[in-house]
Amino acid sequence: MVNSESKLDLLFETSWEVCNKVGGIYAVLSTKAKTLQKLYKDKIVFIGPDLWSAENPSPYFKESKSLLKDWQKNAVFPDGMKVRVGRWDIPGKPIVILVDFKSLFTYKDILYAEMWNRFSVDSLHAYGDYDESCMFAYASALVIESIYRYEGLSGKNVIAHFDEWTTGMGLLYVKAYLPEVATVFTTHATSIGRSICGNGKPLYDYMQGYNGDQMAAELNMQSKHSLEKAAAWNADSFTTVSEVTARECEQLLCRRSLVTPNGFEQNFVPAKKDYDAKRQEARERMLTVASSLIGEKFGEDTILIATSGRHEFRNKGLDAFLDAANILRTKWTNRKRKIVCFVMVPGWVDEARKDLQAEMKKKRHAGMENAIITHTLHNYSQDNVYGKMNYLGMHNAHNENVYVIYVPSYLNGDDGIFNMSYYELIPGLDCTVFASYYEPWGYTPLESVAFGVPTITTDLAGFGQWVLADFDNAFEVCGVKVLHRTDSNYSELVDQIAYNVYALFSDSAIDIAKVRNAAMATSKAASWDNFDPKYVEAYDQALENLHKCGK
């Protein structure tokens, strides 16, 4: 067997979310980078899309003319395709190449025809982000090819790692034109599985009856699915993030995957000596926002609860969170301790509410109209969270014990209301809830426990399954409560969320300090230092399979 840790000469990793903070994959890559740097030093090169300009520069990218200096001077690409080389401004500061792929759209039809002839990838039914993703992936492969040939890496152990269907076209190009390069393909969630769930169809009870190709045709997902399936089949190593998604891959993509769980980099967590101050700062900011909106004076013992993630109403369990909060509105009778629930889920945001900005500067607050949302939206009538809150009568009236606030903006530190990043706000929370229906891994609950925040999740999340496999299912043991979820027990799930929140903070509640410590201990068990060996195994597998095929 090849030992990739000692013999790897160069590793490329390509993702749409390199230096581009969109969703959970950004968190995966940006936290994994430090550990990879420890293993491979500067033998790893990340490749991402260059979506930035001089007027809107990337906050995550630091350009360098000295890195890959000779290659930068001599590299030639079709139609003036441009690249920038630098470092990703995250722990580990790995080398990164950003590619401006827009000029390659002239080659789109030629590329699609070739991929149909070589790999049966159906691009005829493409729509949405398919073309943009494929052109980026193609550009990334051209970068890999250029460096491979310029540096004379023939005969070396070179691996090209591609994340998600969005990069599949790049993997197939490498297979066609760089057969000496080993390939790894990671799906963080199958495109067709996500689509099945997003269309309200039951995934789990009927999993064994689903045919991926058939469902792709039914849901108009042929292009993404065929690309993802071709990448999975042709990769020297195929991986996914959890056992729940591995079963999905086996059924819908017809290939069993190696499981490479997602870890967390503890550098993002405040040092112990700073933690209490950071927690207090975050709480003060959230309570200020709540007081300004609602007109209530919230005490320091106010219970702050949140859910977060992508705006996938059913898949991420946002519906269940709101229904559980609605139950708590009637069940929570502790008049001394109020509960404020935050739904921190990016929507189609317009701007920070100017009336809220003005109100936050006042010392006393009378309450505002539409006291349930922090930013204005372009699509109030189509927003599921906003609509559900109004349907449930969540207007944050003064006589409530439980309040719900919708935060539809990305929390990058400059949203205009909180002006703190999500990671800066997490320590201020008392509990998080992620009632996911479709959650291949579950980065948000892992982030929560890393910051010492007790969390509720489900056994349909990869993280939840990992907790159940390694810990007793109790707050005081691991800081996590994993709830059973199926295609048909929604009402029971909602009741259990409300019950567990009530139990956690009732007068007879368990020791919260012990729970918070247990949560932090759980996160350390899920650190990249513990999970990265699975990636080394994937790299070993890729090199070994490549060498087998070459014999």
C-alpha cells in the first residue's frame, strides 16, 4: 500500500467554496486546512473561483507573486483565462489559486459533447448553476494540468481532490488527459437525494425502492445527477461524509463510498481565558437587538436559543424548530426567565433595517412594528420562515414568555445589525436546535458543541449518528441530545424538541455548566486531528487504485 502521508508529492483540492463562503463546505475546507498543512506542508494547493474584483476584494485571499513564481510567469491558458496565486487567510494559510473562468464559456458546447462521448454525461437538460459550475471545474482542471506539466511531475504521486458535483467536470477532464494523476471525489450530499427531500418526497422509508436515474428524470435533475454519478464511478477514491450519506450514494449513485467525517479546527474557539468575556459580549449584542425590536427589557438570565444553516425549510428542520418554539410559547411558565429564539438563516435579504439601527442607539425601547425580523427582504410573501412565523401568530407581543426573531442575513461581521460574525455570536447562546431531515453531516451542531453550547439534533444527521455511535445520548454526557426522526414522526419530533428545551432550563434542570463542558469535550473527539486519518486513507486508496489500473 502507498503511504500518502510520506510519499505524496502534490495534492490539489478543488471546490466552489474555496475562499468563497457559501455554506458548510467552506467550513469543512477552511477548518481542515491547518491539519493538512501539518501533514503535507505546502504540498497542498486549493483551487477556487475568482468571483472578486478590485472594488470588491476577497476578505479571505492574500495574493502573492512569489508563490509558484516561475509557473505564474509562464502559464498560458485558453482565451486569456486568468489565475491569481496567494494564500487563504485561515489557520494554516494554505496555498490557493483563484481562477477567472468566464472566458471559457466559448468552449462549453465542445466540452459537453466530449464529456458525453467519453463519460455519458448528459448536459442537455442543464439549468441553473450547472454551466457556471462546469466551467469553473474545467478551468480548475486546466490549472492542475498546467502545473503538472510545467513542474515535470510525471511519475510523481499527485492527487486531485474534487468536492461536490460542481467540480465533477474537472475530475473527468483529469481522468481523460492526466491519467497519471490520482483522483478523489467527495460528495457532501447527493444532488438527487437533496432534490428528493427538497420536493417533499420521503427519502428514508423508500430508499431501497429509489432508482437514481429514474428520479433524476422525474425531478429534472438529469444533468447534475449524471455528472455526479460519472465522477463517482470514475474517481480512484470516492468518499462521503457519513454513513447515512454512504447508503444514499450506494443506492442512488450505485457506488459505495469511503466515509470521511467532517472535523472542526479548535482555533476558531475563544481561548479559555477569553471565553467568558466573549460570551458576555455576544449575549449583550443579541439582547440589545431583541430589546430594540420587541420593547422588552431582557435580563441577563434570558435563555437564548438559535437554529442556523442554509435556508432549506424542511431539510434543515426550520419548520420543526418554529413549531417547537410555538409549543414552548404555551408551555413555558417561568415568568422570571424569558426565552428568545433566533432563526439565523440567510434569506433573500435587502438590507439591514434602518429603523432598527436607529432604535438600537436609544437607551429605552418601546417596541417596533414587524418586531420579528432584523433585515428587510425582497420576497416577504415567498419566504417560508417569515410566512410560518406569521401563520403561527409569532408577533412578539409584550405578554409573551417566548419570542422568535428571524435573522435572514449572512453573519459575516458586517450585516448592519449584529456586526459580529456567527462564530462570535455562538458563545452567547444557551442552546441550539438543528432538527434536520436531510443532513449528510451536520456542521452547525458540531460548531455549537465546539463553543460549549448544548445542542439538539436528529439521527438523520451524520453528526447525530456519530454521537450515537460514540456516546450515551444525554446532555450531561456529551452536550448533545439526538432525537429520533423518520419520514412520518414529525409531530413527535416537535414535541420532543420542546420537551428537551423545557427540561434543560426548568427549575430542576441538569447542571448546565457540566453540559457545556461535556459539549466541548465532544467537539475535541471530532477534531480534524482525529478525522484526518480517514482522508489519508482516501489518498492512499486513490494512489493504490491508480497504480493497480496502471499495471
